[in-house]
Amino acid sequence: MKDKELITELQNMRMRLGVLRDKIRNRDQIAGEYAGDVMSFMTNILSRISKERVDR
């Protein structure tokens, strides 16, 4: 998988998780916070991939 495809897939997953996080948070605040943490991890992964592309 090319970097651009990977970045696009991660961004799409992060957006879907954002919608799910809001639905989850309506039912369970702590579970919603965990989903937010996963979104943060995904953001960090995307930042790292983007930084590596720039460094090349």
C-alpha cells in the first residue's frame, strides 16, 4: 500500500470513529473518552507518516 493510500484510509477510519465516538458518548461517557483516545492515536500516526514523507 502506498503512503497516500494509507493516509487516506487512516483519515477515513478516523472520521468514521469520530461519528461513532459521538454516538458512544451519548450512551457511555467513559467509552466515548476511550474512542477519543483512539482518535488521538490515529492522529499521531497520521502526523508521523506525514512527517516521514516530508523528511524523505
